[in-house]
Amino acid sequence: LASSLMAEVVEVNRARIRLEGLNAYAVIAALIMNSALRIFTTTCVPGARVDSSLERAISILVLLASTVSILAGSYTTVVFTLVG
């Protein structure tokens, strides 16, 4: 009985330590999300007067990558904060 109780205490401590380690991921995700949001707000999509289709494609690609990063960062921050 005492050994099984001790094993349960050790398992709870291990789980607590693992969950506390997830807080660092939440902070990193929030920082990445912030930088992606800043890139998203400063990138402007070229208008119809732009001759280069490459410039338009790159701008749209940056906006799409920033959008995915913002959404993933938001999700990761919320999940890791709730778990930890």
C-alpha cells in the first residue's frame, strides 16, 4: 500500500513538472504571434498598377504565411496556457 501510494505521488510530480515546462512554449508562441502580427500589419498588397507579378505573389505569400503564423500562435498560446 505504501509503495503504490509513493508511486502515485512520483507520477503526479512528473506530470506537474512536464506541464510546467509547457509554459515556455506558450511564451514563445505569443512572441512569434506578435512578430507575425507586426509583419502582417506593415505589409501592403500592391495595387493593380504594379507591373511585376512576382512582387504581387511575394506580398500575398508573406500575408498568407503571417496569417497562418498568427492563427497557429493564438491556438498554441491558448492551449498551452490552459494545460499549464
